[in-house]
Amino acid sequence: MRLHIRHGLIGYWFLPALLLHMGMADSHATTLKYIKFNDLIRNASEIVLAKVTECRSYWDSENHGIWTDYQIHIIQSFKRNFGGLKTLVVRQRGGTIREQSVSQVVIGNVEMERGDTVLLFLAAIDSSVYRSLGMFQGIFHVKEENDRRIVFRPRTSANLKRNDADIEEMDQKLMNGPVDYQEISEKIKTVLSISNKDMNPLK
């Protein structure tokens, strides 16, 4: 038997049914402000193509919620030269603790799995731990198809609040389906070059 409890924007699943006192709240749809692709590039503290190597879910210190740490191996970095550093931790609210058969679902986040290749737009929590920018908006899946990499957005039940008049070409392409990684890579480099010139006009 599975029991789904709504706690604000969070769903808890228990197998078998186990009821914890969590203070129930009325459920409602999650709406996030849409972040344009160019703004993801400009606002991210780090942009990396990476492979997920480890996933660890755990309760917070008060046992009120679950967090998941994803260890990622950096394949390519667009904003920073990490030198000898090859791994980062991406932290996200929600996840599954298999030993206790309990999951916490946060609408607007998407789970990654070990072995996934992802393009991440990250914001720093501290020097070695990051979160995805705009929740699921900062996570793109990358797949190999016909000897090329393609990039696509993960599926989510969250709603996005956006002004269609502001949608740019790359945003439209990503809405319509997968985009070639090389095209995405060139777009990132172009926007970063423009941004760097804006910040450093003498260079």
C-alpha cells in the first residue's frame, strides 16, 4: 500500500503505509518564474557538462524533510577552470531513502540518477556544494544519438510563468524538442563572451 501525503508543495510516499506527523497543508500547483536560456547562462555561477556518479538521500537534522546530494564528475566546464577538481556536489530538496522505503517529492525539482549525463546551470551554496538554478530549469539531460549529443529539458508537473513575447530562439528550440549539444555549447560560449565584454569593457 502506498500513502501520498501533501505537505505544502511536497509529497511524501511511504511503503508500506507509515504515517508521520508532518502538519498537512492544502495542496496547490507550483508555478515558477520562467528563466530564459540566456539568463541561465548569465546568472549561473557555474555551467558544467557532467556525469552523475553517486546519489545519496538523507533526512535533515530535524527529520522534517529529505535532501539528496548528487556527486557529479565534470566533463566540461564553461565558466570556471576547476584545475585538478573533477567532482562537485549538487544538493536538492527531496529524494528517496530506500532503506526506509520513503520518498519526498518536491514539485519543481527533478531527480537525477547515477549514470545520467547532464548539463547543469548551478548556483553556489558553499565552495564545493551547489544547487540547480531555477530548480528543474537549471538541469538538462544529455543523450547520445547517432554519434552526437542531444540536449533536452526534463519533464515536470510544475507550471512556468512566462511572457511569450520575451521567448528567444533557443528557448523556443528547447520547448520544441532536443537540441544538438554543439549548438547549445556554442550558444553558451557566445553569451559568455558578450557578458564578459560587458563586465570588462577594457579587455
